[in-house]
Amino acid sequence: MKPGIHLRLAIFVATILLLVGLIGWSAHDTWKRINGSEENLARFQWQSYQVADHLQQKILGLNNEIYLYAAFPPHRDDWTNIVTTFQEFQYWLDQQAPILSSEQEAPLLRQINAAYQDYINSAMAIHARVYGTRRTIARVEELADFETRSQKMLDLGFQLAKAQQDAVEYVRRKSLRTLYFLRLTLLGALGLLVLTGVSLAALVYRGMIAPLKIQLVESRNIAERQEKLASLGMLAAGVAHEIRNPLTAIKTWLFLHQKYLAPNSPEFSDAQLIEGEINRLERIVKDFLQFARPPEPQFAILPARQPLEEIQIFLKPEFEKSGIQIDLHSTPAAQVRIDLQQIKQVLMNLVRNAAESIGRNGTITLGMRLDEKRIRDRIVRVVILEVSDTGRGLSPEAEKRLFDPFFTTKDHGTGLGLPIAARIVEKHDGALQYQNLPGQGATFGIILPQILT
């Protein structure tokens, strides 16, 4: 698994834990707010009834006492009782200041205190009239003023009750907003949690399960291919061994008899034809043996560009006769551990196949690039030696059977060139890849582990 996948997994897990923590904190904070809102709501409801009712009842009681005091000859203790009631009510109003502290209630409480002073002053005017030297009853104007002051106190009491009801409504709306915020937070967090979980599952599948699945399929295909190659190798080795001895005898017999044939005679021409076919059979036998028992590579650390340069120099004159240009692109500096002759053999095979695909008048491009590939269950830095051509590309049938032994599209081919090339590259801990563009050419790449210095 790539290091980047570990980092992304850690980020996803941290995100999930953060979302779970956010959900828990939101639920706890909202529950705390709701409890506080319920307490405030209960307090406001209780105050709404208690304060307004007490104020109104107290004013109505004082009104009765003042009216009786003004209407009938007063007893000397009556006014003293009224003054005591005034003081008790003022003390009660002062106690409400810490409680009635909201933006709506505090101004009303100040108005009530001011109106209460006017109310007391109006009552004092009645007392001065009633308890004066002449002991007359209060005049209508004085009673009307007192009635006005009393009504203002009652109106302010009603306003206080309404303000407290508004405060209750504010607390209720605040609680609803808190619940709405909690719902949005929980839904959003749950949505993000589901999305993160799906993304995590997709990441795990792409980063771990899918590569393992591909690797399993590739391993199975490689095992089947190796088993088939082993069987074919044994068969090829047996066939090559059985053919090689009689073929050597035939070639020796032909060489001896050619000495007695006239150079321009029909018999000499027939002997040359037979010699050509014997040489072709020898090449086939040689390919069979190389496929069956490929030689072990003699490794050396070399610049990756070196086999490309030598192949260009060696094959360029040969292909210029057919109008095929071999170009070598500029390549990055890198080193590989290879058997130079074997890698050149693979490149030569790829270049010749490219030339046959072009036919005449085209370009073969040799190049190299650096990349990262999975080799032997791990990601490593690699060098890719590439051979690209401007030929006709591979047919769908040829692409399916490209590396099958003995499959060939040539008239005189053995079908072992690419299988041998693939086995050579495998012995270098690499792989042979290709990219096909029908009608536009193909690109073959030799993947080799890069030697890091």
C-alpha cells in the first residue's frame, strides 16, 4: 500500500472522530441550553404572575385605604398604617430590580418607581387636605389626580406583565432556535459522517482491496503462464534436442557433397537452397533452446541510456535503406543493473518488430523515462526504456495473443521473439509493457528497477 494511502486513511479516521465529537458536543451543549431555557421559562412564567399580580393587588388595596381615609373622619393611626404600607411596597419594588433586569423589564421598573412617587405625593396631598386644621374632606380635583396616578400604576403593572410575557416568548423562540440549530448540526454532521464513511470505504477499496484483487488476478495469470511456459519449455527442449543431432549430421553431409558439385550446376543451386533451410531450422532450434533454458544474466550497473545508444548505432544504417529513421530522444540520467547483451537483444527484437510494422518510410523513436511501478508487491522507482513506431499498430487478435509462445503474424517467424524478450526482462526483476494505437503505431516499454545512488 502506498504511503499516501496511510496518510489519507489517518485523515479520514481523524475526520470521523472529529465528526463524532462534534455530534456529541452539539447534543451536550444543546441539552444544556434547553435545560437553561426551561429554567428561565419557568422563572419568567412565575414572575409574570407573581410580580404583576402583587403590584396590581397592592395598588388596589392602597386605593381602598386612601379612599376610605378621604371619605370618613380619620383615626389618628390610619395614616400611620398607610405610610407603613407605602414603605413596605417601596421595599418590595427595590427587591425586584435584580430580578427584572431584561431590556424590556428594567425601563418599566424605573417608570413604576417614578410613578409610585407621584402616587405617594398625590396621596400626601389628600392627607394634607383631610388632616389639616379645618379637617375637611378631599376635593374632587385631588381625588381625580389620585385616580389618574393610581390608573397609571395599574397600567404600568399590565405593561410589566406583558413585558414578562414577551420575555417568556423570547425564551421559547430561543429554545426553538436551539433545537433547530441542533437538528441542522446533527443532520449535517451525520451527512458528513456518512459521506466520510463512504469515502473511506472507497479509499480502502481503491487503495487496498482493488490492488489485491488485481494482484490476485495477475498472480493467477502469471502462475498459469509460468506453468504453460514450463510445459512448453520442456517440450521445446526435447524437440530441439531431438532435431539438433540429425540436423547437424545433415549439414555435415551437405557440406561434404558440395565440394563435388559444379558451382553453376542445378545440383549446386539445390544444395544452396537446402543449406538456407538448414540454417533457418538451426535458428528455430536456437530459439527453442533459448526459450526453454534462457541463460542467467551477467549483471552490471550501467547508464540506462547505453543500450539505447548502441542499438541506434548498430541498426540505423540497416533501416535507412528502407526509409526508416531511428531517433534517440534526450533521456534523464539514471542507472540500472542489467546484462547489457540480453537487454540489447530485447531492444533489437522490439526495433525489428517496429520496422516490420512500418514497412517503409517511417520513424522509430527510442526513449527513456522515470516512473513508479509495482514490482514484486511493492512500489519502486523504475526506468522505462521505450520503443515507439509510426506503423500500423497491433490487430485485436494479435494484441490478445501477443506474448503467447509460437504465435506469430510473420511468414517465417517462430513466435518466440516476444516470449523470450519477456522472460529476459523478468530475470531482470522487470516487466515488458506495451501501448497500442491501431493505425497509428505501438509503444513497447522495458520496465527495469532504477539503481538509486
